[in-house]
Amino acid sequence: MPQTLTLANARLILPEGEMMGRVTLAGDQIVELAGDLSVPVGAIDCGGDIVAPGLVELHTDNLERHLRPRPSAEWPLKPAIVAHDAELAACGITTVYDALRVGSIEGKGGVGWSRYARALADALLAMRATGALKISHHIHLRAEICSETLMAELAEFGAEDRVGMVSLMDHTPGQRQFADIGQYRTYMMGKHGLSEAQFAEHVTTRQALGAAVRDTHEAAAVLAAQRLGAVLASHDDTLVDHVMRSARFGVALAEFPTTQDAARACRAHGIAVMMGAPNLVRGGSHSGNVSAGALGQAGLLDILSSDYVPSALLCGAVMLGEVWGDMARAMATVTAAPAKAAGLVDRGRLAEGLRADLIRFRLVDGVPALRGVWSAGQRVA
């Protein structure tokens, strides 16, 4: 018989709303939900804490931060993966799509991107196969359109690699996220220490490369997503024309649209809108783009991503709950909605028969404080 666990006297976040009651797990599944305040013998008395589905993260760069904790310091792959996995578990994330960049470039203009995705994917999949990881990991290939090796790197991935998402990333200066060259100058010179001359060379070479490869690389990335059976996402849509182009490609998810017009166009084309939780928590975009809060108030926000701050995901959902006056709707942006966008039908909701991914937390001065995390029925934090 599988081991059972009951969390009782809890504020349960359900697909249709909230309920005070209890949830019982057996093995890796949710087996019972009950709407009463009793605490059966052997159950954990949650004392009114919130119990919600485990968080689903579709786009995080956090693993790259562990791989390079300092600009000139490389960290071994497997220790970085274990540390990343543990950090996400501690933040309530039980399913993650690790964003790996495909598409490298020589360091012309003072900045280069080295090739790393295949080696990192191999290490990640090996760690997963040994049972060393606490949570469920999938691969998200960030297809860098403005690069030199995208097509060759995409060809290195196959059906066995758990690639669940491919996103079209075009970081050519002067468009999308970096449409404001002044903002881009501040970002690049601050992050990479470029001189004015180096920055000018960087912009010139990248713009020329983007113009030369954009159509070919976009087509290759779309075909790769189809071949891998992966969800296709756009990135940093700014203009309505960008969204129309995304719709023609079959994009299902728009990551971080930079304007309200683009987000509204996504809604018109049935494309889910994902925004960064750090944008919401900080009160605005660090790149000067549309705020996640503004899209939330306009009803144009479907999914949150932790992006570069794992702990922001739960914080952002709680903030949305305050804005909307509906915690169940807000929690869906980090549970049910991303699971649906990724095609995961076995998680993201508290429902009998689904995977036992749960979090328990309470609010302390409006800030969520995690008190337990379960992944596939096993406590991981």
C-alpha cells in the first residue's frame, strides 16, 4: 500500500475557488479532497495555512546563474544543477522548464555567447535518470535567432530529450526588448563593461547578423519545435505585426510582451500572455517595457514566470491575488495556466487523481512564507 499523508484544517486553493478542508495524498497522487475542518488522527494540522498546487515554471534563467556565479567563474555542470534544483524546490516550484540557450556567436563587439546547451542537457537528463533531483525538470530551448550556430545546435536535440518548449528569441539591438538603444546601452555597458566604441561595434555587427539570418533561423526553430513535439513560444513581442507573425508560426505562448498593444493582440489571436514575476514584484520592467501590473489590471495577464528570481513566482501570485481580490485566480497563473500552456494534464490543480505536487504556505505581513513543498508525494522542502 502506498504511504498516505493528509494535510488538514487548510485553506485549499481549488480550480473553482477556495475551500477550508483537507487533502490526502497516497503515493504520488492526490486521492481525496474533503470540505470539513476535522483533523483526522495522523494528519498534519495546517492551522489555516494555504495549500495550493506546486508551482509550474516555464521560463527561468536561474540555472545559468548557477553555472556562472561570477562573470569569469565557471561552475561544474552537475553541482550547478543540484543547487538549482534545490533552490527551486525551496521556492515551491515543483515543475520547471529549464531555459537553455541554443545559438552561439563569436565575441565581436566585446560580447560572445559560448555553446553549452547540449552538454548541459546531457548532464541534466543524467541527473534526472539517477533520481538525484527533487522536482520535475523539462527542457525549454531558447532559440536565439540572432546567432551563428542555431541550426546546428537545434539538430543536436531529439525526441528523447524532454524538450517541452521552444521559444523564438531575437535580441537584435533596436527591436523588441531592446527597441530603446539608450536603455540597451545602459544594460550592456553595465553588464559587460563595454566602452562606447565596443558598444557601437556590438550594435552594428548584431544588427547585420540579425538581418542576414532572421527568416532562415525562425523557420528552422519552428520546424524544430514541430519535430520535437514542443510548444512554440514567442519572446518580447512589441508590435502587433510581431504578434501576427507569431500567430502564423503557430505560437501558443507569448513570453514577456513589451507593450500593452502586443498583449492585447495576443489575446485576440488566442495566444497566452506570460509576464515576469520580478516585473510585478518590483513594480515595473527593468528594461523600461510595459509593467506586468498594468497588464494584470487590464485583464491581459495569463501566466507568471519567475524569470531570473525563483522566489518571485509565489510572491507575484500573492500580489495578483490582492490586486484581483481572488487568490484562486491568481494562483492559477503559476499552476493551472502554465501547466495547460505546456500541455501537462496531470498537474497544476488540486484534484483527485492528479499528481501530488503541493505547497503549504502562510502570509506574514502579506508575504508568502513556505512551510512545506511536496513533489510527486515526496516532501522536498
